[in-house]
Amino acid sequence: MPHAAEPLRVTPLAAELRKSSLLGAEITLPTGVKCIDLSALSESDKEILRAGLFDNGVVVIRNQQGLDPNVMPTLGKLFDPTAWDIHSGGEKMVTDAKNILSANRGARVPRAQQVSVIGKGKFRGHEGIEELDLKHVSHTEFHETPLSKEEIEQGFTRPYRWHMDAPLYERLPGFVTSLHALQVPKQPDQKIRFANNEALNIPAGATAFYSGARAFNVLTDAEKEFALNTNVRYAPRAYEWILDCKATDDALTIAKVGREKKLEELPEWSWDKVHTFPMVWKNPHNGQPHLQVLGSCVYELHTTNPSTGEVTVMSDLQQVRNTVHKLLKQVYKPENIYFHRWQEGDVVLFHNRGVVHSITGELSAPSGEEDHEKRLLWQCTMASGTEPMGYRI
Ligand SMILES: [Fe+2]
């Protein structure tokens, strides 16, 4: 197929959307290409897309109605040739009630098993699936002190849980997640309150992102040095382990120790499948350091003294969470967070090893018209065959 005259372009989003987040760009496909498809891109287009994603963290391609879901796994392989051809959540959707990843009642697209269907509301016959009853998780189910009914009625919401798409056990996190919006809720903007009591207007159901590069840059020199020398051990079967735990208001970690499952209560597991990753990961394109920690699932911190090589293990869980929270909360400011305002047809790609993201939105607010709350998204994130690259260790 001849390549179109105008190549693929990457345009950073407007400054008022990017703020200090370091995130966000729009991709314009080559002339004549309506829906993204790697076979329609030249080698140079692919390189521009790859660089655009790793430099901007989150990129959006508008008006992708009619996208073939099988394109989403091929996109994943552009950014990670070692990606396995399975969703990082496993070959099948998590439906086990013992795992909080089953809370959204999602399904898989039958013709593309690497692609999950997520969202909110009932759908019949989507992709041949007889019935879907999708649930948009609410922070009220996961936060230690959720917003009051009155605050929710006033339009307030919270991030649900800041995370990378990764089971943190057995299968390695993918480099890239792709999302495609088939239907988006039509609700008024909502609000998030930050530590200084500042309330920020955000789109209802926005996906929120912060850059691990920004999270690293805002640390003090001493904190950077600590982070560069530290590995994070995640809990065995981390999401089952925190099943009964509740998050801090900012959703960066767990508020209190004591509700974790005992290790012997977890489904069968072994230490060789438990993940220990550096705190700071190296961007595979531009070499920048990214602070990549999933604060809700941390278990231990292993810090190496660079002079002696001696390793200190922090295993007191409250201390581990406090230490991680102190680092992560510095990026949690309105100017550092990009909130994606979903439009139908959007394809959003994000650098899963370079950004941290969260669901937001109280889509169950009583609108009286259920259709206004409905949402349908496809999501593809594939397990990688490559360990995250530590910036120093
Ligand atoms: Fe996610």
C-alpha cells in the first residue's frame, strides 16, 4: 500500500491542559488513514509515534470510530516487541470475587482476547457478548474516609487508586496501555479537592495521569538519592492481599495497617513470582528517570548503600507506606496531573512504565437518566517479556 503524503504528526496539547504535568499530545494520522493500523504507517511514522508516546507519556488519537480491536495488541508490540500476546491481567478476565480487579465486572472482546471491555451500565450484544453489566468503581468502596453523600451531590470525586496496569505478581507490567472510548458519560464536570483545599474542576469520569518523571523531579536531592538506591518489593498476590484494605484520601497508598490478608490465606503463591522492582525506572526512549511506585501494594523497601553495597530492608508496613507516601504526595497537585476528557472515538495510549494513572468520577450520581451515565471502553495492556529497566539499580 502506498504511504500517504503527509506523515504522522505529534502535537503537544495546549499549555492549559498540560500545565506542569509533562503529559499529553495529540496524534494526527497520515493523510488518508482514518483508523490507526500499523500496516498503514511507514517505518518513520512508527518511529515518530514511538518517540511521541515515550516523550509525552499520554497521547490521544481522535475520531477512531470503527477501530478493529485486533489493532490494539499490535500497537502494544510497536512499543514493546517482547510483549506476550496476552493481557497482563491473564488470559481470562478476573472474575474471582477474592480479587479486587474483578470489581468492574469487565469482559473480553471475543475476537480480541487481549482487549478488555470496561465501563458502566448494561449493554446487550456488544461484540456478540449477550449481556454486559459493567460497573464504574467508586472511591467510596476503597477509601478509608470517603466523601460524604452531600459532597458527592455537590459534584466532588476522588481518584480511586493510583496505579500502573500490572498484577505485580508473575506477569510483568506492559510498556503501554491503549484505551478506546466507544461511549462516554454525558454528565457535568466534577471536582477534586487537593491538600491546600483547592478544588479543581475535572471532566466526569476523567482518567487521571501523573508522570513518573515529574514525580521524580519534584523530590529533594536526598529523596532522589534514596529513591535511586531503593527497590520496592510488592506483596505476594498484591491485589488479593489488599482486598479488605482502604486507601488514603489521595489514593496514593493504604491508610491503615491491619486489614491485609495473612500470607497463608492467599491463593497459592511462591516468592519467585513476587515482583521486586527499582523505585526509579529509565525511559526506554529518552533515558529520563521516572518514579514508578504502586503505593497501595508495597510490602518492603530494600535500599542499597552505594558506597558499601550493604542492603537495608524496611519491613515495618506502616513505615514502608509512610515513606512511599511522603515521596508520592509531592506530585499530587493540580498542576502536575493531566485529566483526560474523554470524547467518543478517542484512542488513548499511555506509557504504563512512565506514568501512574487513576480512575476518577462518581458516575452513579442520581441523574435519573441512566443513559447519561453509560460508558464503554476497550482496554489493552499486555504482559511484557522484559523487566523494568532501573535508572541506577
Ligand atoms: Fe489502569
